[in-house]
Amino acid sequence: MHILIFPLKIWAKKKTMRRENQSCISEFLLLGLPIPPGQQGAFFALFLGMYLTTVLGNLLILLLIRLDSRLHTPMYFFLSHLALTDISFSSVTAPKMLMNMQTQDQSISYTGCISQVYFFLFWGDLDSLLLTSMAYDRYVAICHPLHYTTIMSHSLCVLLVIVSWVQSCTTALLHTLLLARLSFCGDNTVRHFFCDLSTLLKLSSSDTTVNELFILTVGVVVITLPFICILVSYGRIGATILKVPSTQGICKALSTCGSHLSVVSLYYGTIIGLYFFPSSNNSNNKDVIVAVLYTLVTPMLNPFIYSLRNRDMKGALGNILSRGTCFPR
């Protein structure tokens, strides 16, 4: 009997020690944005306005696509999912950042921090994959216009969206599970305005080699490969446009993909600036500012880009407004 009990005691002791090691820290402290104390109020109003603009602008896109039957096409099908993604992506970080700025309470629970990492990665990865699907849609529309309706069938569009959602969910979940197994028993100060994965890995007292390798692998699959696909798509589009003899045809081809190209430039431009040109270990202010660009600024600008540069969206908005003014009193 004693021979059986002794190994059980050792196992129970190890399990208890492991639980204690992983729960050394019950909360993290978010340093937030590098803003002087006297300017907190002004920046709070600025970021609140940006967040509300993001939510209302993308909700307007969803409403227009839903109400106008002329926008029930593959491109706007992907755009509706992109608008939903932008709302959710900003909502992962902006409300907590605004609340911290208003209350001066920088704490976030361990569970809340891990959850924020998951949803940030999920919506960020989905954004990248949806932009890739939209680039393929533009490629087919310009390079194979006669076969567009056949190739870009509703079933293919739904399949591309489902694959994007499943892949984003899977990669974000694996990242989160790998992060949850780490121990945090030292410094709990996150030098960021949200729980950034790379920043949390620097705080961990465990070996993060597996996490870093997984970040590299997933980065290739979710960011690099989609970006290459987008570049190839626009390379083929450019080659096709150069073969068009008329200037009017060139302008029409450019107008169909100009909005998407603008969004791609904003999204991947900030990511390349952050990860390919990282700041020094002693100062991460640039990383925080760039993170604001792709979590708040880019989602806010998307509705303006697709509304001001898109004739169909402006026409749909005009129809909705005129329909509203024509109601009998």
C-alpha cells in the first residue's frame, strides 16, 4: 500500500507545483500609449472618435450591402465579412484601452489577457485571409471577365470564407494554448496598450522556443503566403491592364481594384514596418504607435476608402438616402 501511495504523493506534489508556477501572476499591468499626462483627455476623445467611426462606418457598409441587391456580388460578399472583421478587430483592443485611459486603472486579469491574445490573433489572421480572397476575386474579374460568374460561384465564395474562418480560429487557438502553458512569475508590466503576444513572451519565465517557432511558421502561412498571393494577383492584373489598348479600359480596370489595393497597402504596410523593421529592445514606442495604425486607423479608413472610391457604394448610399426622403409623411 505504501508503495502505491508514495508515487501518487509525488505526482500530486508535482501537479500542485505546476499549478502554482503557472498562476504566479493573477493580472498584468498595461503601460498603455506613450502620452504625456496632460494630454490624456485630448487623446481619449481622439481615439474614442476613431473607434466610433470604425464601428459606424463598417456597420454602414454591412447595411448597404444587405439592403441593395446590386451589391450582392462576390466582391461585396467578401467586403461584408471584412467590415465585420474590422469592427471586431478594433473592439478587441480599443474599449479596454479607452477604459484604462479614463479610469487610470492599467490592470487586466490573466484570463482577460489570454482571451485578448486569442481574439486579436483570430481577427487579425482573418483580415489577412479575406484580403487575399478579395485579391483573387479582382484577378478573376479583370483577367478572366468572360468566366467570372462561372469561376466565382456562390459556393466558392462561401468555401473561401469558411476556410478563412476555420484557419484563423485554429491558428489563434494553438497560439493561445501554447501561451497558456507558460509560467509568468516575474515582471507583470506589459509595455503596450494591449496584451501583445511577442511582448508577453518576453515576460515569461519559461522556455519560449516552441512559441517562437510556431509564430514563425504561422507567420509564413497566414501573413507571408497571402501577401505573396496578393502580389502575384496584382502582377497578373497589371500585365492584363497593359494589354488594354484604350485609356478608358485601363481606368475602368484600375477603378475596380483601386479600393482594395489601398486597403492592402495600409494593412501590410504597417505590418511590414512593425515586424521587418523592429525597434530596439530599450524603446518600443514605435511598435506601440504602429500597432495603433493597424488596430484603429486602418479599420477606420476602410469605410472611407470603399465609400469615396467606389461608385457602387456611393450609388447604394444615395439610393438609401433618397428612399428615406421619399417616405410619405
